[in-house]
Amino acid sequence: MGHEVFNYGMYSADDEAQLTYVQNGILAAILLNSGAADFVITGCGTGEGAMLACNAFPGVLCGHVVDPSDGYMFAQINDGNCAAFPFAKGFGCYPRERVVPEQRNKKILDEVKKVTHTDLITILNNLDKDLVKGAISGEKFQEYFFANCKDEKIAECVKALLA
């Protein structure tokens, strides 16, 4: 179809540079935001970590693609620019030796998201007010939310948005 494909990642399991799914998210963000790529294909064992890592960055809309209908619908409906595939699915159970490194990757991703995401109050105050009011105006929302909210700053923000 005339597309040009570049492999910016690993070339074999023995590559000197072993990239984690978090690092692949960083690569996707750089490539897409710089215009060096129009679409990124990535993945990991389940595809979930790669999707989460990619979506931690601005300018990246990554979908989890398991089968052709996922890919088609994601492209047609969500207009994404990145797809994460489950490279190890369908091969039995997840390898035990990967549990600790992947838990470490999750902690690394948590730290990345502290940098790439802003706090909820800032987000709520910067979103379209009607959009937020529509989300929090449900019949039981106020009753349940204020009875269960454990963060006074968020509660005050929600009160202000409802006013």
C-alpha cells in the first residue's frame, strides 16, 4: 500500500539494548510528537503494559489490538495513532521469571506518569464545565460521592463545579 516501515526498537531477543514497554512508550511519544512517524506498532507480553505506557504521554492515542476487528474498529472509530499487540498471548501461562521485572516496570511507569500527568483538580478546572457537570450530575452521584470521598480538596472542587 506504499507505506514505509521503520523499526526503531529491538531487532532480536539478544539485542544489546533491551527495551521495556515503558521505554517503548517513550519512543512512541517522541516519534509521533516529532512527526518522525505517523503510526506506531508496539507491544509486550500482554500488550496492556505497552498500551498504558504509550497512553501516559501527550499526543499518543494507543489501542490494545488483539484481533483484526480490534484494529479496524480502533482505526475507524477512535482514530488512534498507535497500536499495542499482545506478543506472548496464546502460548500458555505467563513465564514466572517475567513477574518481578514486569512489576518493576509498573513502578517505573508510575513514576513516569507523575511527570506526564497533572493533578485531577487542575484537569477538572480546565475541562469544559458542561462536560464535567454532565458527568457529575447523575441522580445519586452527590449522595454517594460526598458520603464516600476521602479527599477534601477534590470534594471542594466538585462542590464548586456543581454550584
